[in-house]
Amino acid sequence: AASAAALKSWSAFVIEVEAGYPGTWEDYVRDRSRRAEWESVVMRLPSWCGVLAVRWLDAWDERFLASTVGPSPEGEPPAPRWWERRVPAGRGPRPPSP
């Protein structure tokens, strides 16, 4: 149940970002953290199921990358929590000025 909820929440968030995230910066940061939840779920799955989950996650990550700007998850393994450094490319909130 937790894995299904994490899966649905990350994909729903990515779709919102693609369309122009409607919320505040605080909402965006909170919703973006769903990616970490999904990664922790994948780590607990049996290996056969984990492979399928990683393929699914990779597809949504590609969509997230395409609809945001910021550092890319370069290298093997990718930079830790790379999604936390990305902001919507189109319409959407921006981080507050320092």
C-alpha cells in the first residue's frame, strides 16, 4: 500500500510540474520530497520487483528532468537527492530570494 501511494504521488507531482505547478514554493518543496519516499520504497522491494520499479521510476524521472531546470543527476550512481536542486522550467514557483 505504501509503495502504491508513493508511486501515485510522484507521478501525479510530475504531471503537475509538466503542466505548470500551481502551488507555492513551500508546496513544491513538500511535494518534490515524494521522490525520496519512492526511492526508500524501492530499496525495500524484492530484487525482481525492484527492477520493475526502477524502470518505472526512471521513466518518471526523465519526465521530471524534461520539465525542470537545474543540475542533472550525472554520474554512476546519480548525485544524491538530485531532484531537490531542480525547479520548474515553465510556469511554477521559484525559490525565495536570499
